[in-house]
Amino acid sequence: MLVLTRKANQSIMIGDTIEVSVLSVLGEKVRLGIQAPRDVPVFRKEVFLEIQAQNVEAAGSSREALDEALGVMGEAEAK
């Protein structure tokens, strides 16, 4: 992990297209501004983890539904 020290109104660049700016520091809270291309998703980590968990759940249930559907189709063809 790269650790940088920045003050309010200072920025860092990630690659050529993503800029992270420190907007303000109030006590323990830091306000960040992120400029990134529209095709780059930007989420808070807790939101990202929830999306990932839902994707895994959806993929698992889809696989079960697909297996069940294929089983039913196989039974129909056997008749």
C-alpha cells in the first residue's frame, strides 16, 4: 500500500485519468473528490463489497436454476 500525505486542496493522480483531491479535513473526517472517466466505476468500499456479495449470490442461484432447467429438459427428451 502506498501511503501519501496530502493537505486540503492537494491531489494525487492514479494513472493518466483519475484524480483524487482532498477537499477538506474536519476533525476525523476527510472529504475527497474523485474525477474519473464515466466508464470507471467509483464506489465506497462497503457499497462495492455489497455489490460483489449480491453478484456471487445471483451467480450461484442462476447456476442452480440452470442445472434444474437442464435436468427437466433432459427428462423430457428421455420420454
